[in-house]
Amino acid sequence: MTTVQRRTMLKAAGVSLALPWLECMASTKDSQTPPPRRSVFICTALGLHPPNLWPTTPGSDYEETEYLKLLREHRNDFTLFSNLQHEDQTGRQPHDSEMTFLTAARKPGMGGFRNSISVDQLAAASIGTSTRFASLTLGTMKAQSQSYTAGGIMIPAETSPARLFAKLFLSGKPEEVRQQTQRLADGQSVLDQLGQQTRRLRGRASSSDNHLLADYLESVREAEKNLSKQEAWMKTPKPKIDAAAPTDIPDAADLLGRTRLLLDLVPLIIQTDSSRVITVMIQDHFVVPKVEGVSGNHHNLSHHGQDPDKIAQLQRIESGIVDSFGSLLTSMKTRREAGGSLLDRTSILFGSNLGNANAHHARNLPIILAGGGFKHGSYLPQREGTPLCNLYVQLLQSAGVPCEQFGQSTGALTWH
């Protein structure tokens, strides 16, 4: 079999198209090497109305609930878990568990709280510079994210699909690339100087100020690492894809449109191996969503107080979010690589930091795991209070990350 380099592109009449992973891209020596494993974490921060999600029958014969009907064509591609949670998630504010969905840090937002590393960033640290972006953090509305460094620093979310597309796939003119490379080099020296200045301040700072300085230095160190990675990737041509650049939706009320634009980019990111770790936070947009039959604010509807009309409106919004997740699964299944689909080697976790938004509680979280080569097709209730981190450990190990413990885990969650 003739081998083809992975960076090979189809070129004709000034058009170039990057090839997806093909079997002929493997050399004779590594012909059995499968495509890399990837991880995607999607959180809808205002939860899912429990009666519309949970079946009463466990196992592979579970009945379809209102939301599971929307995923019917993917029934054998995902597993629904119940009774997974993080302990001690009551924070200073009712929605502070948003901060800890991917970290499991206790008592978010309370006095002295310091977040810990998120599961996506632990995975990204293992991947390192193997991809242009070790991880990508996305949000539908604001820069708030659920991705945190080892020092507890939040990584801002990218909210513009157009800007993200440009970072991933659009290349500038040679002079523009040269100038950006120079800016990176200048930034490196500036960060070094800032580091020296902050170290001099530590001797004169109070203990509380030193705590803030430690956070600051950690963010500087992370920036320095990112600069060196970016500088190397600046010299690597970006992949060319057969897809039009998305146009941002400025209207915050179009929650579903903004969500779909971000999720539409996930298969492109994975197929071009631009990143193997992606997080998406579907956020509160603080407006009445443009969804037919909805006249209430999404957040207020999530606190429905058992009002049937509010629940009916909430169902319309959440059905759109679940349907968007289903569309992502369809796209991942139809894109082929190495005799399988993108979904076969990609674990996609879809869930929420709230088990019941009406009561603000973070127990019995709605968790759906799709793809990744796992055995699927069942609803699997776990022992009440089972750490969600046990599933995180399983996902990390499956992705090749050496990990025996994460957050509040007591082991790796397994199922057959």
C-alpha cells in the first residue's frame, strides 16, 4: 500500500483541501495505529427538567422520555447515567456549581475557595503540543468557562464562532504571519520582565496580596507556555477545509442558533486534529430565547415552581438544546476515518452542573456519554451519590492519560 503524508492536501486551480485521517496515511511500520482519542465536554448550565429526561426502566430496554425521543437515532451510541454528582457543591451563590462541573472542587465561591484543575486541562497537559491547540474552551454567551488551570485560573471561553474559525483555519499573508511571530517573541520578553517585577513585590506584600500574586504568576507561567507553543505552530500551515466560515449571531436571544454554530465547529476541529480536547458551555443568555412558544427568560423558566405553563416553555428550550446535541452526534457519525467514524474515537460528555435547577441542587446530575468506543445503548443508574469524577477517571484513562484519581473519585467507573 502506498503511504500518504498526513499533511498532504488535494490541490487544483488554487484550491487546497486537507485530507481527513486515511488508512493510507499510516506507514507500514505503524499501519495498525488508530486515529487519536479525543474528549468533548458539553455543559448546559441551567440543567434539564428531570421528568423529561429520566426513564423508569433501567438497562437497554429503557423507555423513551421526552428528551430521549430526540436522540432516538443515536440510541446505541450513548449511555445515560443517573445518580452521579460532586459533593459539597452548595456555594455562596446558587449557580456557583457552574465553576466546578469539570473540577469537583468543594464549596465553590465560599470564603477562601480556590478552584482546582479541570478534567479537560489535565487531558490537555498530557497531549501537550501534539496539536495546534492543546485544548479549546468555548461558550455561547460570555467569557466565563468551566476550564481551570492547575493553579485554579479560569481559561476564558471563546464565544465567537467566526473568530474561532479564523484561528483554526485562516492564514494571513507572509508579512502578517511575520509580525504576529514577532509579537509573540516580544510578549515572551515582556512576560519575563513582569515575572521579575512580581517576585520583587513578594517581599513587601501581605499574605493576602501574596495569594493574589501567586495566582497572577501562575497565569503568567501559563501564558509563557502558550507563547512557546504558539510560536512553533505559527510556522506550521493551517489546515484547509471545504467549509465556509461561519457568521456570528449577534443576537443574544438566539440561544439555539449560537449553540449550533459552536457545535458545528467541533467535527471540523477534530477531523483536522487541531485539538483533541474541547469544552462547550451553554450559558444563561439573560434574555427571552427566540424559541417558538416561549415568552419567559430561560433562567426564570428553570425556576418554574411546578407551573405547567413555565415547564412547557422550558421544555421547548431544552428540547432545542438536546436536539443540537443530537445534530452534533449525527455529524460525528457521518464523518469517516480509518474504517470508522469520528465518534468512534471521540468521547462526548453532555450534561449539567445542576440536577434540578428549580431547587438549585447539584445532585443526580444529568449525564450522557456518547462515542469513544464504549459499550452504549443503556440507561445505567448508579449507586446514589456516586462521584462523577469516577467517570472522569475512566475518560482520562481511555484517552491515554495516566490517571488513577481525579477530584473526588474513588475509582474508575466501569460498565458492561
